[in-house]
Amino acid sequence: MLKGKKILLGVTGGIAAYKSVYLLRELKKQGAEVKVVMTPMAKEFVGKLTFATLSGYPVEEEFFDRQTGQWFSHVELGLWADVFLIAPATANTIAKMAHGLADNLLLTTYLSARCPVIIAPAMDVDMYNHAATQQNLSVLKQRGNIVLEPNEGELASGLVGRGRMQEPEQIVEFLERFFAKSQSLKGLKALVTAGPTYELIDPVRFIGNFSSGKMGYAIAEELAMRGAKVFLISGPTHLSIAHPNIELIKVVSAREMHRKALDIFPSVKIAVLAAAVADYRPAEVASQKIKKSGDELVIRLVKNPDIARDLGKLKSTGQILVGFALETDNELQNAVEKLKSKNFDFIVLNSLKDEGAGFGTDTNKVKFIFSNGQIKDFPLKTKKYVAKDIIDQIQDLLERQ
């Protein structure tokens, strides 16, 4: 599974850096292409020449070479990699990552990386257990980073406890599972709706909402990363998509989204309805801009077609249909009613009462609600990480079929 994969190995300044040499060797034996970026302190434990010889690439550690004047681009490193593995990750580097510091090449690469980031902590037991370190790790997890929990055992200090970096074999096995999962939906087709809909009042005004589309786009990207062919029907949003597995279909109104969704749905295995679709639209759309006159303007609204309800009626055996419920009151009751009436396999509930959840944010706090009454609660996470949880649940349902 690692053959041809591009792995950026970040090495920080801890005694466990010696394990990174063996890790690099194992990755190369499995056919991975590996580049190494080090912190300045890391080279005090293992020399750059060792990593350069084993990887076949120069080791990058400084922002530029003072002798040649060559500049090393942290942006290019982050774009090159399929995954950024930081092993070992010291308490110091973890703290800097959590707080967005960028005082060395490894950290600037981390802040600009678009690929998944995997962190293998290594430190003494008391440092690992310290509230500050645990809080920093929690922050990184919420932002979508994957943390490989350290092993228990004898540490360099002579103490015994949790803090040993996972062994190279363990990390390689994890990467194999990670990349295997990345193709777990290959051959399947998926439909995702995202963003708001705009319902025109006249040529310059509309009824809309504050949806940014970030949640739906994150779901589409996660599906595509796992190999699915994705049809992303998106209302107006500033977001862009680049994954070759995603076909972006732009719409404006609820009726446009409804037509496209009904056309595509019969051909897909998975559908996730993350769009914030307007329930109503103006009964009449003025052909010219409405001029201000009088103290009141009355606009008569009519109901839009219900995309979720109509797809739920069309759903055939084996199809997975997932919906969203954004609520402000009676959250659980309203979500359960929507789950049943739309024929969803499960519904993702988030509340505007939760700080950091809802429209316009990069984070979300959700519950999964199932028709059998089961509820799964999740802490506040980035929408990218929430998307992983949603697709993990979909895969679990597919595996049970």
C-alpha cells in the first residue's frame, strides 16, 4: 500500500529521533518516496547525512542555504507530500503547532501543508501527562491531525510510563491501513449537496442564508480522497474544488438543486445532503429592480420542493442517504422527526447554540442520530475532521450490508 506514496517525514529534537532512521528505512523498503525535514535541534541527535543517504534526497532544515543563497520552499514540501508524518514530535514542537508558531522550516511546512498530518509524540511521562501537553494534543486532534498515542515502557530518563514513540513497525502498519482506507470507496459514486440556495426577488435581490458550503465541500473531498466518484451540487459559494474525483455542479436556486439531485441520485450509492436549502421562494420574481416606495413591501412566498423528502422516497435497497439538521430549539426532537420523515439512514445534528458550530465557521460540533434511537456525540472539531467521522460511519453501514 505504500508503494509510490510520498511521505514527508518530520524529525524533531528528542532522543527518539534515532527511531526515525529505522522508520525511514522501513518506509523505503515498502516502496514509499520519503523526504525529510528536521528541526535545528533534531540534528544534534541524528546527523542530516544519515537521513539524506537513506532517503535519497537532501535533508531540509534551514529556510535557506547561507553559502549558496538557495531558498527552501515550505509550501512546495507541503504540496509534494501525500502525508506529513512528524515522528518523533516533542512536547515543544507540539506546543508550537497548537499555537501556530513558525520559527523553523518544519513548523512553516506544517502550517502550509494541505495533506493529512500524522503526529507521533515522544517525551518523558510527566511531560506527556502534563495538562498543557494534553490540551495541545486535544487542539491538534480537533483541527484534524491524527495522533499516534505513545507506548508505555522504560523511557530515556529511567522512568517507566507512557511517552515512548510508537515503534517504526507500528507506524508503518498504521500508514498501510491509512492508505488502504484512502481507496476504500473506489468504484462507488456519491452525491453531495452543499452551500446555500438563493431565491430571487428581483434581478439584484434574493432570499438566502449564511451557509458557507464548508461542511459539504469537506464531505465531498473526504469521499473523493477515499476513491469515490463525487457529484457535488453546490449553491453559490466562494469555495473551489480541485480533486479530480469531484464533478462540481453549480446551481443557484432550490428548484435547480432539486432537479439536479433527482437526476443524479438513482446512479449513486451514497448521498449526503449538507446544503442549506431555502424552504420558500418568492411567488413572483420582478423582471426589474423593485424601487423603494411606501413604508412596507409584502412578498408572498411559496414552498420549494423538498429535496430530502423526494430522494428519501426514491431511495432503493443498498443506497445510503444522510441528512443534516441545524436547529435552534427542540434540537433532538426536530432532528428525530426529520430523520424519520426523510427516510435517512442517519442524521447529523448541530445546534446554533453550540459555540463554534453552524454557518461560516471552520469547526462543527455534531451528533449522529439513528432510526433505532442510538446517538453518537462528538466534540468540537474542524469540519474536515467531522467529514471523516461522517464518512467513517457511512463506510460502517456499507460494510454491514
